[in-house]
Amino acid sequence: MKIAISGKGGVGKTTLAAVLAHLFAKDGYTVTAIDCDPDINLPSALGIKQKIKPLSELHEIIEERVIGPLGTYKLNPKVDDIFEAYSVYNEDGVRVLVLGTIEKGGEGCFCPQNAFLRAILRHAIFKRRDVLILDMEAGIEHLGRGTARGVDLLIAVVEPGTRAVETLERIERLSKDIGIERIAVVVNKYIESDLAKRLIESIKYPILGYIPFNGCFIKADLENIPPYKVCDLKPFKEIKRRLEELLS
């Protein structure tokens, strides 16, 4: 099961990714979570304190395995040794990797790193009860580069607001371009109102669930505590249940 989580900045993608990884691991799945956002937050949301070396900093390995003659890229670089060498496990047994970002302005195209990540994704799933969760960068940039190609489901996290719904429309267009056929929605920071209801009624995709606005998520972030340790998980458990039904 390969799941990508996308949406505009600040809607709660990382929180959803971390809690779903926690719930799937507790239910006996083998879970790999990859932070694809240059603003690295997923490891801390999963309770990992030590720094994880980003894949984008493996310059020599990427050059050796991805970059071919005359600046071409190899389509199937060797990556089977990367998981154990550059991942960290949290207390639930979730394996966490970090894509990283370009550190310096003018350093060039991010394409080799993304070619490397695409190979990682192809290698990631082996068994029926394996789950891969991708915490995508804010917006829809990764979809434009095709990094999410091959995922079973794209979850678009939206707030009950016009801009988030507009982002969902752009996600739909780019998803179709790279062959993602299934899109579902999670509505975060939900406060019931007539406006929110009208906006949500305009969403044509399956809605996996609603996460009510709750200050516990702010508390978890400020205190650097995994959100699943201090927040009510009932909405997330319902999202996981519907997710399993959708992909079964």
C-alpha cells in the first residue's frame, strides 16, 4: 500500500502522515515513512530525536548511481541497500527516511535526487502488509516532477476554505498527468458552519474523514511531542479504516 499525502502548506499533512504511520504500525503493518518536504518535520512528529541524513546529501552515491554519460539519468539505480543504511526506526517500529533539499542557491536541478527517490519508491513495497507513506512538500511541486508516480492513493488534506479547494483542483490535474487514478480527501481543522458545509459539498472525491480543530496539535508541536501521544485519535482511526476499505 503506497500512500502520498499532499496539500497546501500548513493544512496538517505531517500530522496525518505521522498518526497514520503510528496506527498502521500498531496494527501489525510494516511501515516506511518518507519525508519528501524540504522543511523536515516528519521524524520529530514520529518521536525521532536524532538527525537523519537526507537522501539528497548522498552526493557521491547519487552521482555514481543516477547520473549517466552526458548528464543523462539512469532509470533504475541500485537502491536496495539505502533503506537500512540511511533510515531510523521509531519506538513503534516505523522506518523513517528523509529526502532533504538543495542547501545552497544556484546548486542546480533537483532532478537527480528525485530520480533517486523514484527508484526508492519502486523498491519500497515487498509484501501485502507493507505500507509506504509519503509526506509530500507543501503545494503540488512533487506531483509536477512525477515523484509520486505509482502510488495507490493520493490523500489531499484540505481546510474548509476556498484556497484549499482550489489547490485540490490543481492536484487533480497533475495527478492525472502522472497516472494517479485514486484521490481521496481528509478535511482538517474542521469547524462546522454553513460555509464549511457548502465548500465540502463541492468536493467530488471520497472524504475519508474530518479532523476537528483542536489545540492539542499546537501543544504537541510546541513541546515536540508526537501528536498521537496527546491528541484524540478517534478521527484518525476512522480515516485509517476507510483507507483500508478503499484500497482493499
